[in-house]
Amino acid sequence: MQIFSKFSDIKTFLKGQRTAIALGTFDGVHIGHQSIIRQAMGLAKKHGLLSVVFTFSNHPLSVVAPERVPVQIGDNISKAAFLEEMGVDLLLNVAFSEKLSRQTPEEFLERLKDCCNAKFVVTGPNFTFGYKGKGNTRMLGRVASSYGFKAEIGEAIQLNGRMVSSTRIRGLIEEGDLELTNEYLGRPFSFGGRVIHGDQRGRTIGFPTANLAIPDKRAMLPNGAYGVYVLMNGEKHKGIANVGNNPTFEGCNRRLEVHVLDFKGDLYNKPLTVQFVKKLRDEKKFSGIEALVKQLRADEEKARQIL
């Protein structure tokens, strides 16, 4: 999959080749998003086009209404990795800017025609575009042909009688409903980053951990211990992850501590992705190291049974 961050770059790459575009913010790339993207991919395959996902590297609200920006379910790296796994040909991941926010709907559609050479454009039913979101799916369907493409509006997806949406998933993550979160995502909720320095106390008790900082802008499950898979260096390992402030030791910020089972090695500054499978227990404060080690051993046994 080729990745572009500028309209001019994808225009140069395409050299007039036609595309089928899936348009959206796609935070989390949940099963509703996947349906839209697969619809565009299907059109591309049927008509001999390139499939394109056009999205933004930052949430549009970060520019037009910063006080209303929601926490993000995923990040750009994990989004790109999953889209490549899906089989998307091209990703246009543009920074949403003040200039972009002031484009009229007509100017935005002209850009799709000029830079992306769109033959088909697929969006969700609630998609809006252009200055103050004045463009919507009704307008898109009405004027698409004048810009040289056909618009297709994907259907909303429901699960257990509820609409699948990024907003709903953020609520489920905050509530700690991991099972339903993973159903809505169609895969395990994940968190990735580079390993930072910890206090290294875990290795002194036989449970070394890789530490990841949790940005305030990222959605994260409630504090507690979880059975997880850890993806690193192209390999998948079983692990235990603790989300929290590490209350046994004072002075720690909220972070993710991951103990990779049956692994020895230095992970500092290495990128890794944690996939959350099942919660093991709530966060606890222990009376001492002995009680902590006993609980960690129980967590490990439970994680091995689950994973």
C-alpha cells in the first residue's frame, strides 16, 4: 500500500489512473468503516481501478472546534497497518488544516476530481464535507456526475440493535466493555507506541515490563490487568498488560505496563502494539511485594488459559 500526505503527491503518482475512493475520518476503522472501504475496494476490482482511502491524520474538530475533539480510538500508524492488511491500494492521509476547513463543498469535490481522479466515491450515510459541513450525502449524490464520478452511500451497520459508531465505541472503551468493543471493531482493541523507560522494578521481581505512555487524547480501558497479545518485530506473543497508575509504587503517571510471556530481551525504544483480549481483574493496591508477586503469577496463569 502506498501512503500519501499531500494531494499533489497522489496526483503525480496516479498519472491519470482512475480510482474508487472511500471517504471518512475512520477513527478505529470499525466494522461500519470496513463495510464502506470494502465497498470501494469491490468497485475498484470490478472496474479495474485503484482503491483509495481518503482520511485525515488529525480529527477535523481539532481545527474547527478544539474544545469538542473526542479521544481517539486509534492512531495513524495502526490505521495504516490495518488498511494495508485489508488490501487497500492507496492511502491519502491528509492533515486537516484551517485552509481545508474553509473550502466550499464544491471546491472539495473539485479536488477529488483533479487530484484523485475519482470514478467512484463511497461514504457513510452521515458524511459531511466542505465549509461548516455544508456538503452532505444528498448533495453528493445530486452533483457527483458533474464532477465525473458516481457517488455510492454505504449503509449504516447495526450490532445488537445499536448503531455502530466511533462515538459508541469510545463509550464502550470508557465503560470497560472490552467484549462489545472488540465486536464493534471486528478485531481486538489495540494500543501501540514506542517503549519508554520505566522504573525497572518489574524485573527485580521476575516480571519485567515494557512501558508505554498513554496520551490524554487516546481512548483507553479502565485501570486493571488484561490478557493481551503483543505484536513486535513481526511476531505475536502472549502477555499481561496493566493499565493504571501503578498504585503499589508512588509517583507513577497513568501508563500501560506489558509483561511479554516467555520473552527475554531489551524492548526499550522498540515499537510494539498491544491487542486487548480479556480483562483479568480490576486494579489493586497490594500490601507488599510478596502479595504483588503472588497476584502476578495468578494473572499469568489466567492469561495463558485465555490466550
